[in-house]
Amino acid sequence: MMTKSKRLSTPASGSSDGNSRPLGEAAIDMAKRFCMIRVPRRAWLIGLGLAAGITLAAGGTASADDRSSSRNANVVAQLLAELGANPSTIAPSSVPKCSSPASSTSPNPFRILDNQTYALCAVASCFVFNEVAYCKCDVLTDDSISLTLKFDDQNVCNVNEEGVGNGYMVSTFSVPPSVLPGGDMASYTCPEGSDGAYAQCDGGICFKSTQGKSFPGLDTLAEDEIVCSCPIQQSLLNLAGYQISGPFPCQKSWFENCRRKTANSNTGSMIQVGSPPGAGDLLAFLLNGRVPPSHKCTLPRDGERHRHYGGLLDMRMVPAAANMLRRCG
């Protein structure tokens, strides 16, 4: 099995996302890019999500023929679709907390799990067995955010609460301390055309019986670590790119994890948790009301200096970007 130290060698472009272009401006720019080309509806939804201030990538479209190696729907694609239908959703004050009576009735696609114990998988590595990713995640108690994941009369709030006495918990999101300035992890943007696999862990079920135990491919876990099962996402041709976690300072060799040859759904493979570009920043904003400075690693195009979008989301630009995309959609 390839270890982290074997994958690291050459420094890559990176930053702590300090003085950078507001994401709202990036949203307008991305909307213009999408308006200049003909794209299928799926790409339009992705474009709207990007224009809503969550993109860190440099453009491109998604193929309507993109297929995942997993039959599980990409819940972040659902997130983008929800935003496409209702851009006003992007406001921290509108996200109901699990402790609120509105949690069971609000149409908002997100829920904040306030002061609940949860699994944080945002920077996790995962072992693949029979086309399922088993990820080593951290156990925390704090506020976190997830898609609502509603079924019958329940949602992620009920499922995680009931797990307390039943040996499991849910993987949800909060900003990993390790990607903040001073930490040793970063978000790597896999460029357009990347065909590697990654684990999509929002809503993954995690088993308390794995805490402090040995697990195939993941060695022995600490008492505050847990294994979560997550669906694998892998496109034949990903023209929008995606983001995975990796070491900081940035290592050029880590971008090998953006390729199918290294990161795939074969039994025995090691893959990273990932998401569509900028989804972590969006969730951070919805949870905390701001996007904190964080480590980000990119591969610049030939002859082009890398660019970093960051800072607070300028929400005033979101409606303009969304309307622009609607007109050209």
C-alpha cells in the first residue's frame, strides 16, 4: 500500500487564501464563461452552483454523459440543484438548526446539527473494498452542517441523534482545523479533465465499533477516530474539476490522486474524500457566516500564474450571477 510519504515530493503552487478576489466577483466571471458556451442542463446547474460563489476552478463544462462508478446519487449535485431552484437559500440565517422546531418542516436543503457528536471526514483518506470507500474520520462534538437527507418523516438530525444509543453516527461537515493557517492539510483542486475517484462522505454512516480498533487498509484507529462508509464518485471525463484533501505545504506529486491510475474504485485502492470545487467554502459560509482563510493548492496552466479566490462571500453578487445563468440556460 502506498503511504503518504511515498506520494509526496515536489512542491506545488499554493496559498493560505489571504488577499484574494472576492468569491462574488468570481461568480459573475464564471456566469459569463457559462453563457459563452452551450451546455446541457446538468452543466447549467453546476454552473449556477459555481456562480453562487462556491467555485475555485477556472471554468469548463460537464458532460451530460458523465457517469459515476457508484449508483449512489452525488448529494452535492443535489445541493447544486437546490441552489439552482432557489438561490436565496444561500444565507446562514436561513439554515435551521436541529434543535429548532423548523428543522422538521423547513424546505431548506441544509441542516445545522447544533452541539451534536458527528464524524468529520473532510480531510480523510479512505480504503476501497468492493466499490465502497471506508474512510478514517475524526469524532467531534460541536456544530456541523449537512444536507437535510430527508426520508419518510426523518432527516439527518433524527438519524444522528438516534445513533447516540445505537452504535453509529453520521458524517457531516465543519471546517477542519488542519486546513487553516498553521495546519498541515490543504484543499487540492483537481483540474478539468481529471478522472480520478474520490469519496463523497456527507451523510455517510460511521460505526462506533471501529473506534480504537484495527481496520483493513487504515491500520489502528485512535479512540477519537471512526470509520465511515461513503459512496465513490468517479467520472469518465470530469470537465468541471473537483477538490480533494492533501498535505500542506502543497506537493505537486499529490495531484497524481486526481488520476484514475492512482485513485480508483478497485479493491485495495486508497482515495481521498472530495467534493465539487468550492463546496467546502459554501458549507463553511452557511455554518459560520464566513469563509475563513485556508490552505489551497492548484496546478497553474502552462504560461499562466495560478489564481486564488477567497475571503468572505459577497452575497450581493449571487442574484446577478444566477439571473445571468438563467438567461443563457
